Amino acid sequence: MTRRILRILARGALAAACFSTAAGALAQATKPRVVIVATGGTIAGAGASATHSATYQAAKVPVDKLIAGVPELSQVAEVRGEQAFQIASESFTNEQLVTLAKRVSALSKDPQVDGVVITHGTDTLEETSFFLNLVLKTDKPVVLVGSMRPGTSMSADGMLNLYNAVVVAGSTDARGKGTLVVMNDQIHSGRDVTKRINIQTSAFSSQWGPLGMVVEGRTYWFRAPAKPHTRQTEFDIDQLGSLPPVYVVYGTGSMTPELYTAAAKAGAKAIVHAGTGNGSVPGYAVDTLKALRAQGLQVVRSSRVGDGFVLRNSEQPDDKYDWVVAHDLNPQKAKILAALALTRSNDSKELQRMFWQY
Ligand code: DGL
């Protein structure tokens, strides 16, 4: 009798073991495959001690160590890493931006990749996210993430930011929303987000609001992007070579028109004027900008004011001067769109159409 019972129990245990292995394999097979492309920044930074939350060296920790530092990633995705660059993001060049975009585009076409996370310095993260939002031709989630404190700091924010970014990149409900930025539990549009505070973990915000939140491994969506992005745009990174130089001149009281001629001498094909108020231009600088426009350089009026948008023909007769207004894009994003637009046309009316559209 006992031998028979033991035989039945053994079979039961074997069946249970087989089931859990199959379930495990199924779970493994159903986990999204996410590639983390690392570029540097504070999320890869290291400070001298746990109290150095703002004094540290960016771009020190390699991607494999970043991944090893968050073992919980394996619970939500099959993750692998690539080290694209190891730089502080203020040092990004147009060439590196294009190289990164081409790599992410290639990954997005790989059927073995369900989503991409890009770890990035926070200083120019919004420029990269806006650029990718315009040039990638994919519905797969591409999520940029950074941190405001290095991993060596007390209450470092990078680990949870990275975990949240991988959750979003592996989420089917994040598809088709354009490039996304995940910081501080929020999910932002890569177009709208900007770094507003340079020394808090709540550094990033969008004047039109975040798209959603990611909390304890789940995404919560509250709005969708209003502007065309990724597949919906006329820009394609796979057709793009290089970006023409565009420089920003910051508007203040008591400026000199020589700032604009210096930008032109440096090879600018467009100048973004980061004007006071509604993109205002000092009276003593108007003739210089009109002369540069007459030489073929494009003039784009943006504003140094964080929120709102620049209205055409408000502070300046843009129709008469043949200038462009940046709408709600801040100067650094206006620079990105102006450079991309110039790869398509040097007609100011076409540029203005793209600024209204994107
Ligand atoms: N040097 C800055 C950068 O790489 C550090 C800021 C950060 O990454 O948070 O953007």
C-alpha cells in the first residue's frame, strides 16, 4: 500500500515540477525584450560619498553595472545593455545625436526587441527626446531616463527611474505614443518635457502636463500626445545625414547685435532668438537680424520664458521681416526643429508650417 502511495506522490511531484518549469519558461518567453542604450549622465554618475547628492562625476558607471544595480529589472523584462557613449549630456554633439538615433532606429526594427530605454544626462535630455520623437519611424516604446542624483548618493533616484523606464518600454500600452521620458514616477511626452529645476528629483515637467504615471510596475495614462510624432512626421533618421548648424542667442536687456553676427560667422543656417516675453527683439538688433535674413539665414523667434507660446506678428511684424515663430517650443527645442526643418527646405513659410505642425 505504502509503495503505491509513494508512487502516486512521486508522479504528482514530477507533474508539479514540469508544470512550474513550463510556466516559468512561458513567463520568461512572454517577458518583453528591452534594450538599454547607455549614453552617460548622472544616472551613470558617482560621488565621493552618500552625502554628495549634487557633487559627483557624471558618466562613470558602465551599462552592465547599471543593470546589475537593479536586479528587479529581470522581473519585468528580458534586458540587455549597449554602451553608445559615456558622456555628460551637455557635451552631446549633432553627430552623436544622429548616431544615437540611427542605432535606436535599427534596434526598433529588430523583431527580437520590444522596447528601447536610453539612459541619458538630464541637461540635454529634452533635446534628444524631441529629436527622436521627430525622426524615429516606429511604434515601439522608446523611453529616455536619467537621474538627478548619482547612484552613490543617499536616496538616489536612478534605480527606480531605470526600473520605471524599463516597465514603460516593455508596456504594450506605451506603443504609438511617440518618444517618452520617464522621471520621478511620471511619463512625459518627449516633445513637451523640459528640465525646469536643476537640483531636485522633480526636475522635469511639461507645461501641457505629463501623459501619465508609472507606479509599482504599472503604467497609468491620462492623456495622449497632440502633435504628430515618429511615424506621423516627414523626417526619417534613416534618410538623414547630418544636421545644419543652428545657434541660440539669449535675449536680455542691454544686448549687442554682434551676438547674432557672431552666430552667422560661426556658420549658423538659422538663429533662434530666445527673446524676452513673447519672443521680443531689442529695437537696436532688428536691422542686424533683417540683414542676416536677407543673406539667407533663417530667424526663429522663441522665448526665454518657460511657458506659453510665441504668437506670430505679435511683438514683431514677422510677415514683413519674413521671420519664423517657434510656437510653444523653447529655444533648445526650436533649435532642434529648425535644424531638421532645414534638411527639408530653406523656405521660411515651410519652416513656419513645420513649427505650427510639430
Ligand atoms: N552633466 C549633466 C548631464 O550629464 C548632469 C546632469 C544629469 O545627468 O542629471 O546632463
